Amino acid sequence: MNDSEFHALADAIYEHIEARIDESGEDIECETVGGVMNLTFENGVQFVINRQEPLHQIWLATRENGHHFALEGDKWIDNRQGHELLSWISLQAKRQGDVELPL
């Protein structure tokens, strides 16, 4: 994958997350600036999602841990624990943010 392909794929994931947040009706503030997406939940918990261009990875930082996701086939997979990005964000939104966020 080249840098242009990586940016297009990362943009698509960001757009997907933002669209699902809008559709969810949950009180989650979503702000993206310079390739960094910040999600702030009503209870004050924050997630930071950012792209690591040199590694072609998407990183997720939550209150509990940080995860590095690389594209495997058509899914972004955590390189340490094998979690899939969207399902992991949904699970952590429930655990940490106390909201249902189907992604």
C-alpha cells in the first residue's frame, strides 16, 4: 500500500465512525483535526484515533490502553491482541463511555 492508498482508507474509516456516531443519537463529541480524531463521551472519557503514516497504521488511545491497527485484508487489526478496530471501538465505547455505538 502506498501513502495515497493509506490516506484514502484511513479517511474512509474516519468518515464511517463519524457517520455512525451521528446516526447513534448518543452524546459523543467527534472532532477531527490534522488526521487526529477525538471522541469525547458524556461521562468525560476520551478516545484518540490517529493515523501513523510512516507505518500505515491507525492508532487508538483509550483510558485503558493504546492499540496499533494495521490493514489485514479489508479489516484493521490490532498488531498485539488481534482485535478489529471498529468492533474494539464499539466495545470500549460501551465499557468506558457507557454508550451503545454500533460501528
